[in-house]
Amino acid sequence: MENRLHISDLAQQTDTVSSTIRYYEEIGLLPPAARAGNGYRVYSRSDVERLQFIRRAKALDFSLEEIKEILDLREQGQAPCAYVINRIGAKIDEVERKITELTHLKVELGQLKIRAARLPLTDIEAKSCICHLIENQQLLPIDEL
Amino acid sequence: MNRLNPANRQAGRNLQIGQLARAAGTSAKTIRFYEEAELLPPAQRAENGYRLYGDEDVERLRFIRGARHLDFTLDDLKEVLALRDQGEAPCRYVAQLLEEKLGEIGKRIRQMQELQQELQQLIGQAGSLPDDDIEMKHCVCHLIYNR
């Protein structure tokens, strides 16, 4: 029966796993599940839809906090659309920045590879090989661990 | 520097953590973190308990910083440094890591580009939809649901 889904059915229909469903319930992304007489969680069609929305929003790089905000707005009777559009705009900027960063890194690694190809590969002291190039890169003041 | 005992100075271990940090373009906090993560060997200590470092630590730390800047992970580095500590040339391994990293980054860039395209499409389509749909059936939320 479609309206009496077990957690494993819900997991299967939404391509997720039971532990994720319990976790989403714990953090309030899913409402507390109704329980059958034997204490098992039971779900309905609306849970499938809600979970599918969560999965798809996540695939679009929405964080769990953002998704919770969207679902909370709806529960409070407010349309979340403006918030969603705003977040998508911010995400486009973020992704753009990320692509620029990765492209720089790729160029840098590519240059390193070309320079390293002309150096020996057996330099234990690491004085005239690829390791040496890495060691003597321009060091940036950014202090990330 | 006067606080150091002569034995340490003779062994060339005459840098304190702040000096090492400056020489390698990083911070004392990062150095302590690397020691904890076993990328740096446990520092020798002065009589007053301060950590003491030598030139080889500067080199090692500069290598770590350079490799981190190039997106090598701590695990990658541990492997490279372990080879070096065992007296083996890590160069071939580093070259191989570099190759893998180039592949990974290319893949990540493509994924990001796909994501960006999808987000832009969503925003484009959302423009022609209502933005006050509580049921999320005819708006951008609906597009997310049906992607």
C-alpha cells in the first residue's frame, strides 16, 4: 500500500539509505515519522516527495541548512521561491569562483609537470627534481592548514 | 637566542617556532598542527621547553607548504615524506601524484561547469514562473523537484 511505506521502501524509492532518512529526521529535515503498532516507522507518499526534493536540491549543491530553511518556510505558510532564487544566484557566483580557482590550479600544475619532465626522477636529496620545484614555489601568505 | 644551550646551537638547531614560521611563510599554529599530524617529526626542545628547529625543517616545511598550495592532501604528503625519510627518492611518486591531480581537477572543473549550467537554466526558467507558490508546484521549487 502506497500510504504505508517502511523505511526501506522509502529509501529505495528515493535512492537513499535508511540511516540517511533517520539522520534527516534527527535534524528536523523530515518530520518525526508515524509509527506502526510494532514501533516501525511508516511513511506516506508526501514523505517520498519531500525526500525527493531534498535529494535533488542537494545535488544542486544546496546545503542541508538551506533545504531546511526552504521546507520550514513552506510549513510556516510562506512561499520559499524568492529565497530559493536568491540562493541559486549566490551559488552561481560561488561555482564561478570555484571554477576560476581550479583553472588557475590546473595551469600551475600543468606548468610544474612540463618543468619537472626535464629533471631527474631519482634525486633523494630532492635538490634538483620536482620536489625542489614544489619547495621553491612562490609561497603565498594565505595560511590554510 | 641566548636562551639556547650551546649543544643545540652546535647542532644547527637554532630556530624557534616563530622564526621557522617566518622562514617558511607560515604560522606557529600551522607548524604545531603539522607536528601533530606527523608531517613534521616531534620537535627537539630547548631547556626551557621551547621547540627548536634547523635548516632541514625550513626546507621540509617549505615543501609541505608548496605542496599544500598545489592541493596535495596531508595523506599524499605523508607518503612522500615517508619515502624521503627512508632514503628513497620520492620524485617519481610525486610526478605520479601530480598526474592524478591534474586528472581530478579536470574532472572537478567539468562537474562544476555542469552544475553552473544547470543552475543558470533554473534561474532562467524561474523568471517566467510565479515566485509566491506556497505549494511549490508551479515555481522554481517545482523545477528542482522535477530535475
